[in-house]
Amino acid sequence: MSPVPRGALIVVEGLDRAGKSTQCEKLCRWLEQEGRRVKHMRFPNRSTPIGKSIDSYLRGETQQEDHVIHLLFSANRWEAAPQIIEHIRSGTTVVIDRYYYSGAVYSAAKKNPNLTLEWAIQPEIGLPKPDLCIFLDISSTDAAARSGFGGERYETSEMQKRVRNLFQELLQKPQNKEMVAVNAGDSMEEVHETMRRLGNKLFEGEGLSKPLKSFDY
Ligand code: NYM
Ligand code: MG
């Protein structure tokens, strides 16, 4: 009996208002129509005890030292890692809205001199590494044309600008070859079509015949 082919790990990243939630939803529906089993996850997962403290921090109800909240975001991924690995092993494709890329760039964008991108990426080493990370890239002009920010921490144009630059920095790094930028200023359908094309390329390629990797930096 041949073993079940593993699922793919697909991450969708981007600034607030880039359209991640909508695109993840559409990607999952398409994968299901293609006959694949799919699990849709998102980080932060606000439902766990760690996620609840992240949630109250983001809403501005509590304060956290920058390194502490950074490590809580990371812990929120680590607590889900066994589930992710198990889904992939059993043949389910996992689509995640934000992952360690957001983890690194949002913290590094705070300009805390002791919290560089290099430092921020360290606690993520060893997490399941995505086969594909789609970075929904939106210019500040396009972003400004979309509806206003919500009331959460980090939702200021100054912060988002720094976040975008840091995402670009991650895209350039040779260890992040799975990252692909997609113009999120295109229409919802155009973006979805590009993402389907990237999905097809992933499923037709050799990558998924190899075991899921761990993130190394
Ligand atoms: N965020 C998200 C981080 O600062 N670090 C992380 O590790 C993750 C996963 O949380 N502004 C930030 C980015 C967002 C905020 O995410 C909430 P969302 O997807 O808007 O609920
Ligand atoms: Mg948001």
C-alpha cells in the first residue's frame, strides 16, 4: 500500500488590509473543489490562553514588554505546531493566515534597539516551514484607498510602512525562497487567480514528494 501523500503548508502574509482573510477563504474553497482536504488556520489564534493575552494586548487592554509579547506570539505558533505537522502528515493541506514572517517583522518594526529582525526570527527556528508563502503586497497608496484601520495596536500608517519594508527584506533572503510577492492592489479575482496558479505549480512540482521541512535560519 502506498503511503498517503502529504499535504502542503501554504501561508498567506501581508499588511493589515491586504486582503488576507478573503484570499485565504477563497484559496481554501478552491482547494476543496479540487478534491483536497484543507485546514484553515490563522495566527494569532486568539482562542487559547496565550492567544487571549495576545488579544487583550492588541486591543490595548493590557501592556506587555516588547520581547515578552514577541515570545507570546511565537509560543502561540509553537502550541499549534504538533497539529500542523499531523494535518500535513495525514494528507491535509494547511492554509495559514499569518505566520512567523509576521511574527518577525511586526516586532522588528517597533524600532526597539534590542529587538532586531535577526533577534526576532530566532524563536521561530524549528517550526514547520511553509512550502509556499504568498506575500500579498500592497502599496501604501492602495492601502490608504481601502477602508480605514481598526483600533488595534500596530494599525498606523507609519508602522505599516516599516512592516512592509521588513517584509521586503525577508523576501530578499536566500533562506526564504518559498516567499512569492503577489500584487494585492489587483482585483480580488485577479489575486485569487494568481494564487491558484501558484497553488497548481506547487501541487504539480516535486516539492511535496519531499518531507515537510523545519524552518532554519
Ligand atoms: N502580529 C501577528 C504580530 O505582531 N506578530 C505575530 O506573530 C502575528 C501572527 O497581530 N496587526 C500582528 C499583526 C496584526 C495583529 O493580526 C493581528 P490579524 O491578522 O490582523 O488578526
Ligand atoms: Mg488586522
